[in-house]
Amino acid sequence: MKTTICTAAQARLADKTAIHEHKIPSLILMEHAALGCTKIIQKHLQPGDQILILCGPGNNGGDGLAIARLLQRPCFVYAPKASSMSNDERIQWDMLEKNEQVHFSSFEETLSLMQNADMVIDALFGNGLSRNIEDNYKTLIDAVNASNAFVISIDINSGLDATTGKILNTCIISDLTICLDCIKTGQLINDGKKVCSKLECLSIGIPQTIHASLKTAILLDSEEAKQLLPRRSNDGHKGTFGKALMIGGSYAMHGAITMAARACYQSGIGTLTCFVPNCIHDILAQKMEFAMLKNGDDIDGYFSKDAAQKLSNEIGKYDIIAIGNGMGQLESTKAMVQKALQLSTCTLFDADACWAIREHPELLRQDFSIILTPHIKEMTYLCHRNLSEILQDPFGTVQEFCTSYPNCTLVLKSDITLIGHKDQMYVLHQPNSALAKGGSGDILCGIIAGLYGQCRNAFQAAAIGTYIHSCCAKQKKDPACFMPEDLIHQIPSVFQSLREG
């Protein structure tokens, strides 16, 4: 089952559609949520633990009341006045009226109980919250954060904007957040990353077809990756698996094109040709026996502006062209990028190629596929947003770009990586500081290029390539000690594990 990632509006629309169009009563969805949450909560409880459940004035509070009933053990519940409850919450309240194991506490009693609580369940506010939290609720939340209790938030941490990830004056800091139906975008960005220690997504019975129709983002996990990995026919030949041309390198940065090429070949490309400046031709010839080499004129250790003319003879020879690794931010790089696009085949822009296109974004509107793999800084070259704006709204940034350039697939690299194409988006949420090193992006470029040769689908290659790249960093080694070669050496085992399931 796919795990979806929604804005607050998308999550509410999915809920509304399930209730009104699919005729699933809201109480049924609430019961599914409470049953699933209760099973998860019980895994974190010990005999004799004191449980405190904080319920707010809405259906999130109704979830909390239902959990209190289903736990079937003594617990304390703070709840709003019945007059301020939602209809479904009021029904849950009525079902608890004669439950002797549930004890309702006043505001003052709740603050006192907080000091000795072993577990606090946060069901104060859901994903519809848009105003600052004040007065008693702020006092409660601050007390939770000051306590030593294990804190579980239901659906979203109370006080967090579900879309933007910004704190609305104050916010619960949880040990676990049980996301109902979908993860919210705000839980992955901005303050959301700080207050949500661990996320667990729970299906509550909303049909998957609803999310498909809403074009919500999809979490890129192992199950999704297995479906995306290109099948490899035993009766295929080198042409079957694609021909790649990689353009890049300079005397100062010949390692970039070397790592990209190694990753590309290790990821299954049929044949690989590297086009590099004259000054590093001999260096690469000693480094790479598997790749064919072509060289262009150079000046001061970089491609000369005239080197691009040599690409005129390469039309129709390749399935994918990757360009940018180690080229430098020079006029020659701009000329090379424009010439590469004239070859009219899928083109992958990495590193300096993203910089080179910034003055001519219209070149991204081609009839063939383009893949771009910028990090956040490089993304400022490609859109009308500054660094701060991209960091605040990465989802919106990717959606806006992919709408403007429908033949482009964008891989926006950060601690969470977004892969977008038209109205589709994958989200990779596997932060790992081992990848925060020079050379990591070159390897990703190579992996994606190698995979494209086998599937000829830019979005598929970018998504599965990003996932494989991340998995290559999951090794029994301190992240500070990673070398680029560690990632490349791990590629075969990650491929094998995905094929074997």
C-alpha cells in the first residue's frame, strides 16, 4: 500500500471525499483510526504506566476519546466542554460516560498529573489548525514538553501547521507521531522536522483511489522502489540497456566525471562514452577501462568555447546524455549545454549544467525528456525563488517548476529529496549525513543515467536512482568517514536486495 504525503487541504479533501462520495461514515473512519492507534500505543506501554490523554475540541479530540475507550486500562483524560465538541467527538464522549477506567481531569488536575505521567497522548488539534495556540492550551502544551513522559501525537503534533511545518506559537514535541491516512507535508519540513521525532503512517480506510485522483505525493519506500527497478532481460544486449554520453570534467575536477561514470556503468548502462577536455584525457584513460573516451579542446584546464562544436558529430548516437560534472561555471559550459540539447535526446543536467541554463530557461522546453538534479542552492538558478523561499516551501517549488516545464523531471536534493514530473511527485525521506560530501551528487547523476538506459523513462529512472543512492549510504560506517567509493561499491548489493525483494 502506498504511503501518501498531503497538504492540510489535500488531507481534508480526501477525508471529505471518502465520507460524501464513497459513503464511508466519519465515525467508521474515526474507529479505524482509534483501533490502529491503540495497537501502536500498546506496544509502548508497560504494566502500571500512568496514561494521560489530552483531547481538544474537534475530531482529533474524538480520536483521543475513542483511544481512551479502546485501551481498556485506567487512564486520565482532559477534554473540552461538551458544548464545544464536534458531533463525532460528542458521540465518543457519550460512549465513555459509564466507563469506570476512564477518569476525566480538570485543567489544574491535568497539570498536576503531567508531572508523573509515563505516557501523554496528544489529541488536542488536528491538521485543520491555522491559528496560534494561546491560554490554557498553550500552558498544557508547554507542560507536556517539560515533562519526562513518552509523548505520542495523533495525526499531527498539536501546534504544527500541517502544510508549512511552522509552529503556531507553541507545539507538542513528540517521541512518536501516528499519521492518520497520510503524512502531512509540514511534518517533513521547517519546524516539523524538529518536533516530529518519528513518524508512523496508519491506514484508516480511505480508498487509495482518492489519493490517486488528488495527485498527492508518494513516499518512496522499499515497496515502491521494487516496482520501479527496471527489469533486465537475459536475452538483451548492450544496445538493449542503453548508450550514454557523459560530458564533463576539468583538470581541477576530473574526479567528478570519474565518479559519475563509474556509478553509471555500475548501474547497468550498456555502453558509456565520456567527452572530456584534452588535458584530462590521459588521466581518465588510466582510471576507466570500461568507458570510451572522446576529448575536446581545452584552455586553462577547462573545455574551450570551441570544444562544443565536436558534439555536432554525435547526433543520434546516444539514449541519454549527462552533462555538468566538474565542468566549472564558465562560458564554455553554457556553450556545451546548448550544444548538448541540440542532440535531441534525454539530457541529464547536473551540477554546473544547472548553473549554465539559468539565463536561458526556455531551453528546458524541449520535445524530449530532461532530468535536473540540483541541490537547494543550484535550484535558485532554475526558478524565481531565493534560497530561503525554497527551503520554506520545497513542495511548492517543485510543483511550480514541473508545471512550467512539463517535459522535465526534477530531483531537488536535500535532507528530504523531492522527485517531480508534471503533477507526480515522489518523496524520499531518509536523511543521512553520509551523503553530505563532495562527489555524492556526481554518483547520483551516474546512477540515474545508468537506469535511464534500461527503462527509457526519466521519472522512473530519477525516482529509483535516488532511492538506490540513498540506500548505498546505509552502511556500518560512521557517516563522517564515508568516501564516494563506498557508495559506488555498495550499488550491486542494493540492486540485488531490490531484485530479491
